[in-house]
Amino acid sequence: MEDFERVFTIEELLPSRSYCRITKALQQMGMNHFSVNNLEGTPLLQYGQDNGLNQIDLSAELEPVGFLRFEPEKLELAESAANFILEVLQTNWRYQMASDIHLQVSKQDYYDLKSKHQQLQESERRYRELSEHLEDKVRAQLKVIEDSQRQLYETEKMASIGQLAAGVAHEINNPIGFVSSNLNTAIDYLQELNQFFSRFLENGTNSTLSDKESSEAEFLLEDFGSLLIESKEGTQRVARIVADLRAFSNVDQSEDAWIKLSDNLSQVARIFLTSVEKKIILETNISPLLPTWCKPAHINQLLLNLLDNAANAITQQGKITLGCEMVNGSIFLEVKDTGVGMDEETKRKAFLPFYTTREVGGGTGLGLTVSRDIVLAHNGKITMESQLGQGTTIQVIIPLKDKSR
Amino acid sequence: MSDWNPTSNILTLKIVYYGPALSGKTTNLIALHDLLQPSFKGDMQILETKDDRTLFFDLFPLGLRTSDNTLIKLKIYTVPGQVVHNSTRKAVLSRCDGIVFVADSQLNQSENNAESFNNLAQNIRLLGLNLKTLPLFVQFNKRDLPAIESIENIEKRWSETPWQVQYASALNKDGVYETFIKLLELVYRSVDKDYHLMDNYKLTESSFIQQLTKGDQD
């Protein structure tokens, strides 16, 4: 690349096309013998003879680029001529510098533009590639989302199982408490009865009991019996709770089974009652249902979620109605509460994941979302009716399904 | 950077007057051409202009000859200040040995000054020069105008930078000479590191400045 800062030679600064005119001008000024030479002494233009001539420097910048040779007696003329030539040299110098820097800048700009263009092409290529693989990438992302959703479902399930376990533990603890206390009392009774009994063994039939003693013994025997009966009822209660719990024990093994949902409903209702602490009346209107092919563990969770929501909507005391019947060959479930109900905004957001009206830690905001997904997985439909202060009704329709389908 | 040509025995140094459009770079150079009487003084070359605005650059060559007959040539350039001419500015700035940044003192020009200085810093980086070590002197021009930034404000702002400031009115030839001398000091010290001007040419800082400003006579 030509550099505008380089040192120019006289050949560059004095183009050969102007030799003729300069020679003529110098002649007209009255010079008869002269020449313009470069630094090496080679003449660029010459007139007359080069005998005994003097010379003046021709400097465009600081140092000479050539010389003007002239007759010694025409010094004054020669100085004028040198000035004239200098003007030509400098004009051409400026022109050369301007055109060189212009060229240099244009080339640089062109180069910059070209590299920018290359970058653009490169990024265009990347975008094209990206768009071609977009579907694959979306699918991969979708899988990631599905996986994390499944994980959330698991969390939600575990959360409700945790709540359930706490309620059930309390419910089992209660009978165990009084059974254990009854057994302790029974041991005391047995010791006292043993005293009476050993007296009879020693003295035979001669033994008599005072009135006081006999009424005491009578009480002991009577109470002993009722203690045992009460304890037996307690263990039966525990046994029933455990039996109901079994329905939930396979909550993770969500295998399909051929079941009657009305049985699940009764089971869940009983389990639910063990876990509520408020004064809630649970009314059940369970009509027999036809068996259907479904995931019982999921249906149990759905029912428990709905009952749990209903119980949460009730502040102090209230009523929950749980019903089921066959409607047009489909299973129809309804959970109705007399709780606080929902405003429009809550209704609109109720099914959204992570939306919850409970206090922090009170709920995951996934209960209804999971419930809806369970219903949809069974090709069913879930609807909600609610009015602020009037309670909420959730209705679920699940079509009967054959094992073959 | 500086260019040493052993065959012709010429060391060429390059100084660039940089700054925003219409801050008075060409006026500085013209005043300098009038004020200086260096040992070697070339003609002022004013290249193509449009409405008195520089399109390419202006050039003022001057020089001195050392005792061993080396010609030290100083080429002083201005750049076109208008934003659109950045490629030209970059070409002129390349390989320079010193910079005078001519700022416009007028109150409404501070943004242009800042923009131009950032542009200078960016170009210096792109050209592989180092802003920290390159001799740079700042001149606040147009002190003769009414609505200008106070010296107090300017000092406050620039005292945090490594660069010194000179106040000038190039139109009245005030401060132009001082600016140039201060830059010459910086340039001498920087070039001395590479060329050992004292050891190789017996050229002291004061005689370097003397010969480039007042010529050989003492």
C-alpha cells in the first residue's frame, strides 16, 4: 500500500507531461542553458548545454529532491524559476498525499466492510443451522420441562402423603393411648381380684366377703370387662385405619386396576376424617358405581386433594358433601363445601401451578393442578363453581373405560 | 512510531493535533508556523478543505540537524475533526510519537470534547499504541470566547488524569507556543528511550527544543 507519509521522488512530484511547458516557461523567462536533475544527477528536462552551470536545491519538504542547474550569471532568474518549479512540486505533493491517504482509507474501509460482511455471513449461517435444529432443540427442552414437571408432581404427592401421615399418626396414637392405659388399669384390677381369689383358695367355701368387699369385687369385674371391650374397639379402629392406609401405600406404583370407585370414595372419606382437626361434618351420598379401568392410587390422591381443599376453605366449622353416581354412563363425582369460596381472580388462577391462597409453607400451589391432570389423564373433565362466602363445588366427570382400550 | 532511515540519515518523528471538529487544530498549526523559527522549516501544507473544514490533514514539516549531520525531521499533522472522517483520522494517527489534544473551551462543547477524546483513546488502542506511555498534552483552546468552562472546573476534571493542560487562544497565538514546547519535552523523553538522543547524537533536551523553536543561534 502506498503510504502518504513516504518521501516522494522528484519524478513523482514533477510529472513528465509538464516538462514541455516548464521548459518553455523557463526559456521565455530568458534562460538559455538549464536542466532539472534528480538527486542522482540525471536530467528530467534539459535545454541548451550543460557547461559550467551552477545549481540550486529544489526542496518540497525539508531536504532537496532535485536540482535546478543554470548559467551562473542568471542567478536571479534561476531563483524565480526555482520558486515556480517548487510551487509545481508542492501542489503535486499535496495532491499525491491526498490521493494516497484517500486510497489507503478506502482500502481500509473496504477491508473492514468485507470482514464485517464475513461476520454477518457467519452469523447468518449459525442462525440457519439453529433454525434447522430448532425442532430437535425444542423437543429436548420439552423433555427437560416434562421431567421437572414430573418431579414436581412427585413432590406434591409426597407433600400430601406427609400431611396425611401426620393426621393418621395422631389418629392411631389416640386409641393406642387409651388401650395402653386400659391395660395398665387391668393389670392393677387383676392383682386386687387375685387377693380375693387366693383367700377363697386358702379358706375354701368358708370364706366370706364383707358387704364392702363384695361390692368392690363386683365393680372390679364389671369395669374389667368394659375395659377390655373398649380396648378391643380401639385396636379395631387402628386396624381399620391401617386397612384404609393400604390403599395409599401404593401411591407411587400407579398401575391401572379394575376397580369400583365408590369403594375408594368411602375409604378416602374415612382417612380424610382422621386427619382433620376442625369441626367438619362430612356427608357422603355414595351411589354404587360401575367398575372402571383406572389408576386407583391417582384417583385416591385426586379425592384427597379435593377434600383437603374443601377442609381448608372451612375456617371453624362447616359441612363437606361428598357424592358420586352414574350419569349417562360416566362416573360423576362432586365435592361441595360451605367454606369461604373464591373471588373472580382466585377462580381464574385456581388451576395455575404454584398459585396458592394458603400461607407460606401451607401449600405447594399444585393441588388443583395435579388433580386436573389426573382427571385429564382419565379423559375426564373437572369444573368448579364458587362464590365468595358461599362455598365451592368441584365436579368431576370420568368416562367408564374398558381394560382393552 | 518514529522512522529511522540510515541511508539518508533522517530520523522522522510525527506529532498529531487531535480534537473535536472546529476546536482550532488548523489554527494552532498556522500560528505555530508563524511563531517558530526552527533550523529547518518547511512550508505549511494545507490539503483539500470543504467550507474551511479539513478533509484530509494539514502538515507542517520542520527539523534540526545534529552535530553528526543526522536530520531529525518533525512532521506535525492535524486530523479532520468531523465524526464521519474517522478512517482518515486513524490513518493520520498511526505510528505517531506525540499528540496534542485540542479541546474546545466553550460550555456547549464539553460533550464533543469527551466524545473526541474517547475516539482518540479507541483509535490509539486499535492502532496498537499505548495511551499510558504515548506523549499526550491537552490544550483548552478558545479562552478568548465568553461562554467557556472555568479553569477551576477543567482543573478539577483533568487533575485526576495523567495529562497536563494548557490554556490557549490559537486565533490570538496565545498558549500555542507553550503547548508545543510542553509536548516537545514529553516527546524528547519518550524518543530518547528508543534512540538515545544524548548518547548517539549529543542532543540534549534543551537543544532539541531550542533548535526546533528558535533555530541554531544561541
